[in-house]
Amino acid sequence: MSNDGGRQVIKPATDESDTVARAQSIGGDEPQRIAIVGMSGRYAGADDLQDYWHNLSCGASTIRSLPARRVEHFERDGEMPVGGYLDDISTFDSLLFRINPAEARALDPQERLLLESAWACLDDAGYTSESLSRRARVGVFIGAMWNDYQSVGVELWRASGSVTEFSQHASIANRISHWFNFTGPSVAMNTACSSAMTALHFACESLARGDCDAALVGGVNLICMPIMRDC
């Protein structure tokens, strides 16, 4: 956040990032002041914000061909798709979050990604989940668009008659709230390409109304199924 001529200018988080925002009431008719105290994110070609800003400053393009390790999963003939690919979305430290590895494999990669990003965001802000939850009612506001991981469950059900794969936007916000013991609003929303900005807007509104004292805001957009290349 920067101060511009006495006005508080909030720099909102970009997609797939998490922001801890703390509100301070200043009374009267003046606008609510909100401080952004921590950020984290993973992006195509950038595993953290430092790499992301570096790519921006250099004008680097992070659009690339389909990684070799994923070609075998792409059964369609013809040209391989180019896109913004994140590395290692299949990796997840499940035991850190006390999630059984078998259950972790069934979770939407978007949920796993945001759990780790939320952890990194609090670390960037200088908080632990215990220190922050003791001080404030923390709301969680998540913007998410795709849930194509459900298709994996459909394919497994057709093959075996049973399914464990799970993909539901509400679970992303709720699992973060549950793990970090945050007791404020826990909401996931889908407004297509504006989902992350909508989550940020509702977090600011919630802070202004006093529904929560601090907010963790995140946005995620992973397209996991090859069929989505035509969308």
C-alpha cells in the first residue's frame, strides 16, 4: 500500500495470490483504511513473487510449449498446446497440513496450491496461524473459476465404479479456514475472469462492515484437463 497525496492507495493482489488485509477504523465519513501486510503467489514461469516481478520488469514471456512430462497425458493428435504452465502442481506437502496422502491425491490441485500459498502468505506477513487467529476474526475470500478436476473423478468412476477425487470451490476456502482456525466468513466465488478481484472486493466490504478484522484473499485458476485448450 502506498500513500498518494494523503489518499490511501490499495494495490490489489494479482490472480493466484493471497493477501492478508487488516482494517483500521478511522471514524467520520473518511474511507476505511486497509493495510496489505503479506503476499504470496505462484505463476507460470515464477514460483514466487520475486520471480514474478522479475519477469514483469524484464518483459519476459512465460508462455511455452507443453512440458515434456505432460505430453504422455495429452492423447489428442496434432499440435501440442502452448500456455502458461505451472511447475509441479502434483506435488504437495500433505503431512504439513495433517492430510492423509491418499486424501491429498484426491484433492483438487487448486485446493492444494492455495493451502501452500496461504501458509507462505502468513509467513510473509510475520504471522503464524495461532498468532493471527488469536488477535482477529479472519475471513477467507477465494476467487476460483475452473473445477475441471471433477472430470478426473468421472473418468475413474467409469473405469472402476468408485471415485474419491473431489473438486468444489467452497472446499478451497473452507479448508483454509479450518486448518488455520480462522473464524470469520469463509467464501468462495466464481465470476469467471474477475473472480480474484471480486473476492478482493468482498473482503474489503466485509472488513468495512466489521464482519471480520482481517482477511486472507486468494485467487486460483488451474486448467488441468486437455479438453480446455479449446475454450
